[in-house]
Amino acid sequence: MIKIFKYGEVASEDIFARAESTVNVEEVVTAIIDDVKQNGDKALKAYCEKFDGATLDSLEVTPEEIDAAFGIVEPEFIEILKEAAENIREYHKRQVRNSFVMSEKDGIVLGQKVMPIEKAGLYVPGGTAAYPSTVLMDSIPAKIAGCSEISIVTPPNADGSINPVILAAAKIAGVDRIFKVGGAQAIAALAYGTETVPRVDKIVGPGNAFVAEAKKQVFGKVAIDMIAGPSEILIVADGTCEAKNVAADMLSQAEHDKMASAVLVTDSEQLAQEVQAELERQLPLLPREEIARASIDNNGKIIVAEDLMQAIEISNEIAPEHLELCMDDPFNYLSYVKHAGSVFMGKYCPEALGDYFAGPNHTLPTSGTARFSNPLSVDDFVKKTQFSYYTKEALEKVYQKIDYFARQEGLEGHGRSMTIRFEED
């Protein structure tokens, strides 16, 4: 059963605390990456057989497989996927940045050029659940940015197939290539390339501890979006909220993973007790009860604060991935929120709305990194270069200042590259 704490009885750094893994993830991942670097497709196929139970002749999903999957998925869900994709597209289109040029001063042109990353690699988790939502959330911003090639890696089923809803979402989003490989080996393949899997410029998308560690290890060889930890939700709720709704929202994250964390911070002792009881009532109703139970019992917490402002302060200290402001007047508190991956406002905006449909991205910073990190966006799929142009006359007005500046840093060669242009032969 989830525990109830008074404010101050648990330190902020312990609110999302989780048990440490006993597996040496770093060593395991290092060995996998080295194997993929040396043995390419052979290593990928061996890992598919070892971890997924799939014996593959080919690693790449064919157009025929995609078309067949699209025909299998229920038409109603296809329409929902299309509507969700359009919501995501409309939201992310507003994130597009433009190049700029400054030419206000005579003889000087300065500017910034915004360009898409050429090749993006998207990791889509498999295992105990399928995530077509991740396909949409990760690929649509890349498409809007203008990436020339978007590749997905995702674990195969034991029969070598990919869940049809994954393939249907990929087709709707306009993904270019899909590969049947998951885990740390998939990240290695995207970072270094194999005979089949192309090397990419950036890898994005959530995954388990092995995927996260692999992204960490290949960073520098390729860009990554973030090192994502287990999912987490913090709900700030006042005493007018219905306990059944709050409990359901907590369980929506708890069912992700035994390591997920769901926390309620409320100013109402009565609501705290009601949610505690409601969690016990709803847990047996979930098909993923075992996972959700472990998450709630081991990582879940209910904290009773003095008032809602104190609850917001607690949230800011934690910087949660998902923050729900469950109250009638959430906009009165939004300006006080400093650190959160994504904020869900009011009593009728559960976090699951953002997971699937609303439009804002669901690939979010976890483990307190919302203090300095951002949700996945179009910005993740562009890069910028800057340019400068000076005429001789414009440079002549400032070259002595640059020379003087350079000599203050002890870099005479820098200064001479200025002065030499104006020395008489």
C-alpha cells in the first residue's frame, strides 16, 4: 500500500527515489556495443535470437510487411492515429525556427542558417507493451524539421514480426526505414552503422536502462535527445478533486514499469486517505496489476502539504517528468511552476491525454533533468551554423581593436591575421 507522509517527513531528493539495479548495466552495454561495431548484422541477428527469440533472415521491414500491417489494424484505430498525428503535427509546426540575416551596418553581413539534421534514428520500445504513440511523437517533429532519412529501430516479436500498430503509425508519420532490432544493440547499430542499418546523426526515443546506457555511451559519436529514466508523475491536487480520478492518473504511469514513480501532493488529508484507498480498489482491475503494484508500493508516495503553494514548491524541487495541476483554477498556479517536463492543467486533462493525442510531445526529461532539459521538439532535429561577411572597408574600421584584443589573450597570431591585411608591401 502507498504511504502517506506529512510535508518534511521525506526529503525532496527521496520522493522519486528508486531501488538501485543489481545488474552492471554499463559493462553489459559496453560489450554489446563493441560486438556490434566488430560484427555488424551478424551480432544484431544473434542478439535478436538471444533476447527476443527471433531468428531473422533480414533485419529490415519490407514495404509489403508495412502494407499488410496497415490492413490488419482496425480502421477505427487507423483514424485515431491519423487524428493524433495531425494534432502532433499542428503543435510542432509552430516550433519551426527560421534562418536570419543582419545587414544593418555598411559592409557587414551576419547571419544564422538553420538546417535539418540529415539522418535521424528513433528508438521505439517493445516488450510488454507496444508504443505507436512514440512513433508519432518522435518521427513527426523530425519530418517537420526536414530530416532526409528517418529510421526506426524496435524489437521484433518471437516470430520475427513487428507489432502491426507500430508499422501503421510509422506509415502515417512518413518514416523511411524500419529495422527489427532493439536494446543496446539497436543503439550501437544506429551510432556506428552495419551492413543493413545506416549510421545516423542523432538518436532519440525512450527505452529501458540498457538503451539509456547505450545512448550515454555513444553520445559524442552521434547526438542524442536525453538520457531517459523510468516514467514519473507528480499530481498536485486540492481537496475538491475526486479520489478515483487522481488514483487512476497515478496508475496510468505506474503500469508502465515497476521502476515508475507516481506521487500525489495535496493540501487535503481527507483526499490523501481517499486516494490511498482508491488505489487499492483500482489496482486489481488492471491487467498489468503486478507491474503497477510494484511501482505504487515501492516508489509511490502521497504527501500532505500545508497549502497548494507549498505543493508547487515541492514539485519545483523535484522537477517531475509529468505534472498534473488538478484544481479548478490551474492557470493561477502555472506561473509558479519552474521545472516540469509537461504540465497538465485542470481536472479534465489527465496525463494520458498528452501521451497519445493532445499534440505536445510525450518524450520528456526525467529524473529531475527538467531543471535544464526540454521536451522533444523540432529543435532536436535541426542544427545551426552562423556566417559573417566584412568588406575591406568594414574590417579596416575595427582591425586594430581585434589586434589589441588578441594580444590581451597572448595570441599574437590572431592579431597578425588582422594587421597583415593592411600592411604596405
